[in-house]
Amino acid sequence: MLHHLTLWVPDLQRAGPSWRWLLGELGYRLDRAHDDRVLVFRHPGGVAVVLEQSADMVPGMLHSRLRPGLNHVAFTVDADRVLTDVVAEALQHGWSTLPIDAHPIAGGAHVAYLEDRDGFEVELVAAPAR
């Protein structure tokens, strides 16, 4: 089981509000801010997403999902309606939408793709109706 995922962001002040909103919509809550360079969001299931502006980053090196490494993070949402609502509101919180392609890993579920100001992609997967 995944324990946590840390994303190094070039500017936490810029990235924080968008991610705080999105993760809040997905049920994550801000756990603690270690200092002005780290935000920890924890889901009730225990998995954490960490945003960090690290002093160890290579200056000028920005994230690209087209390079080796992290391509995107995929989260499950409760239903198609929630997916539609989150995507509609995301645009007001610093996210843009990306084209939707069929995705074999999603198993036919409805998906949406968002991108933040720094190029991090998030895939939202609507849980199939039971």
C-alpha cells in the first residue's frame, strides 16, 4: 500500500492553493506544515500527499511529465457527478483541463485530466456505479 507521495514543486506559494483545494475536494486534510517549504495532506485511509519546495532541487529545473519520472497522479472520485463538479470548479483554482483519451488502466471508467501551473498532471477516475 502506498504510504505517501512527495511532489517537489518549484514554488510552494504558487502550488499550495491549487493543491489544497483539489486535495480537499478528494477528502484529504492538511496534516501539518513543517515550515514554509512543506505541506502534508493526509487522507482518512492514511495515504499522504506531500508538497515540498526543497532546497535540494536543481535550480531552474522544472517538472515535465514527458521526461522520465512521474507522469501523473491518479485519484478516485466517488461518482461521475462528483467528477463533473470537480472539473468544472478546478478552473477557478488554478487548474486547466487536458484532452481526454481512453485509458486502459481506468478500466472503462470516466476520467478527467487536470494540469496545475507547474505542469503536474492529475487524473481523476470516477468510481464505477455499484
